[in-house]
Amino acid sequence: VHTGERPYGCGTCGKSFTHSSNLRLHRRTHSPARPFRCHACPKAFAAAAYLRRHLRTHGA
């Protein structure tokens, strides 16, 4: 059932999520740490999932 409820809110920016795991992943964006680096350009990301999404822009 899709209720549209987003009970997991970020205390830093207010963005909300349907699953606590997505909130945990999102919280990394507020940290300066960016250990996941793109091999094709200078960009770096806080989470591997964000890097994988970015790699599609290079046709990977």
C-alpha cells in the first residue's frame, strides 16, 4: 500500500523518507566526507549508491 507517508525526517534539512535506511544514506550528504570517487571525472560522493547513479551520466 502506498500511503505517501514519509515518517523519517532529516533533522538537518527537513527532507523526509519512507524508509529509515534511506534517511541513513541521506544523512551522509551533510558530511564533508566523499570517499566514493568517479573514475571518469573529478566528482566524489558520500555513498556508493550515489556514485552508481552518477556513473550512468557517463554511459556506464
